Amino acid sequence: MLRKIRGLGLTLPSRKEVATGATVTAAVMLAGGAFLFIIDTAGMYLFAVGG
């Protein structure tokens, strides 16, 4: 596997770059999920109150 990559002249990202990317991705997913949860909860509340 690594020989094929070296043969193509590609480079692998460093562990720090991978960790940073994974952390940013997890943070964005968590924030998006929290936002959708709040919007969905508010929608259900308004539906229940408004009838």
C-alpha cells in the first residue's frame, strides 16, 4: 500500500493534521446536531401548544 503511494508521488498527512481535521469535523457535527435538536424541540412545543 505504502509502496504504491510512494510510487505515485503522493504524501500522507501528518498525525497532527489528521487529529485537527477529526476534531473540527466532530465539533461541527456536534454543533449542527445540537442546533437541529433545538429547532426540532421548539417545533414540537409550538405544535403541542398551538394545537
